Amino acid sequence: MNGRATGTNLDTVRRHNLATVLGLVHREGPLARSALTQATGLNRSTVGALVAELAELGLVQEREPELSNRVGRPSPVVAPDGRVVALAINPEIDAVTVGVVGLDATVHRRVRYPTGHIPSAAEAVAIAAAVVDGLRADLAKASRVVGIGVAVPGLVREEDGVVRLAPHLEWAEEPFAAELAAATGYPVLAANDASLGADAERLFGAGRGASDLVYLNGGASGIGAGVIVSGAPLTGISGYAGELGHTLVNSAGVRCHCGAVGCLETEVSQSALLHVLGMDAADPEELDRALSAAIAAGDPAVTAEVDRQVGFLATALRNATNVFDPQLIVLGGFLGALHALDPERLPRLVGEQALAASAERLSIVRAGLGSDILMIGAAELAFRPLLAAPAS
């Protein structure tokens, strides 16, 4: 387990203790009552009462443990109830994806609705609302739908879900969360997609157990990043920290839509990969397969483009390593696909360029949650109020 989650025996902070126990089983998965007692520092009877209340609220389930050779009565196992779900939405330049995710971080359903064009904010709201309506049969099986989390490829003011700027989507000052709430009837929270991806990987994926990590996600809408420092997201004063897609990697590069020259996301892009592969569009799995097949076949155009992009990506990762001193860099989306083609290459390039002291303990890995990462990250945002106050 990731450290000790301290509780208290004072009855006046029962709600805090409920949140502590629910948070543990949500993050760690099924835990024996004895493990919860040890992790929280609460006594067995207090933990038993808290678990009983969470079960009454429909948030956890208890089951008998598997048989073992240990002496004594085995402790019941407490698990998050996966029938408590959140809706997750990710608008992109070529599609709107909607998912149903359980409190146990299981993605029950994911629907990708291709748009064929860049959707306006109003179109994305309408598409998302229509897909959610089409999921009513799935949602009817849930014991509770807590709300909607939205992963936006852009700058989002988290306090009200206003998309300040999503350049690839061509959105500016869009009250997306409020409009989606009005269209669906569910409470809606929205945040930057890469920040949510970083949180998902830290809690449930390749970054599990890491206190300091940098997550970079590459998709149709460019490259975003999320940074975890000492176990907490680095947000900045307005919540816009982590825009590594707009760091300089090529001083002789082309002008970015942000106005600067040689940004990472102008030099390393999904669209350029699709072009050399002869594809108009692809979901992450399709792009992964196509890249692997082309490299295995020795396609010279694809090989040259991969080499070019990996070189510029290594420069960006060198910068991230020197600035943040992470123990882990996690690559998602098409960046993960590039890394998977030769898993030893990026670590070698970054190690050659970064400060030796910063790079010596660094690992670079592909995201562990695959194409589910933004669904799980967005759902985690929707679950946040419930996890903070389970009895409310």
C-alpha cells in the first residue's frame, strides 16, 4: 500500500474515517479488515463499524477470504462496489469517447463516436448527451451514478469546468461542464486530460507507488502532460501547469498554433505518423498495430519519421528530467506506441542528454492503463466528491 492513511477514533470525525477507509479500498483494491486496521491505526471494532456503514451506503462489499493455512479466524475482505459508477467523457478533434467506470476502476463500457470533423463545444455536448442516453440500459444496472468527469485536451478552469483554451478543438472560454450538466442532468466536473491521465497512472497504472512522476499523453489533439511531485499533482496557481507540449525542442522548427516556434507537439505528432502510414485516422490500438507492422517490415518512410520524432521526444524528456527530477516518466497514447517500438532507446537518449544525477534513477515506461487511461482519469475526477465525503 502507498504509505499509511491515518484515521482517528474520535466519533466527531467519523466522516473522515469513512473517507479514509473508502479511499484505501478504492485505491488499493480488496483489502482484509485486518489490513485496514493496520493501515489506518484504528481498532478492529471501529473499522468493523465503518465498513458496515460503507456497506449500508452501497459503497463497499464484504466477502469471505480465500482459504489459507493460517491459524485463526480469517478476516473478511472489503472491496469497492463496482456497481457504483461514473461517466467519463473525452472530446477529441476526431471523436467523442464516453465510458462507464466503476468505483473499482473497472471500465464497464467505452463508446467512441467518430465525428469526421473538429466538433464545436455545442456539438460535443450534444454527442456526449446522446451517447449517455444510449447507455441507459447499462446505467440501469448500476446501483448509483455519481456524475460525469470530462478529460479535455486543453486548459480547463477546474472550479467551474470552463474550457479556457483548447486550441486543437478551437474552443475558447466554453462553459462545457455547465452545458453538459444541463444536457444530461448529471453533475459534471472537467479538467485537463493529461493531468487526469497522470493521476490515473499514479493510482492504478504504471506509476503506482511512485511519488514523483511525469506523464505525457500523445493524441489527435496534441501532447499534454501531468506532473506528480511528492505524491501530489503539480497544478500551478490556475491549474494549467504541465504544458510540456509547448516546450522548445527545435529552434529551427515550424511555428506552433500557440505562437512559438519548435514546440514538442509540432515536431512529434500523431498526424505525421498517420500520414506516413497512409491512414486518415486510427484509434490507439489500430495505430499501435500499424506502426509495429511497418517497422517490422522495414518501411523506410515510417522508420525515418519514427527516428525523427523519437529524437525530439528525447529532448523534451531530457528537459522534464532536469526540471522535475522524477523517478518515472510514463508515456501514453501514440507516445507509448513510439516507446514500445524500442523500449531501450529513449532511456539511452535521455541518459546521454540529461544531467547524470537526475537521470541515474529514472525509468521510462509505457502507460499501464492503455486506452482506458483517460476514462479512468475522468471517472476519478467524478468520484472525487464521493471519496471525500462518502456519507454526504
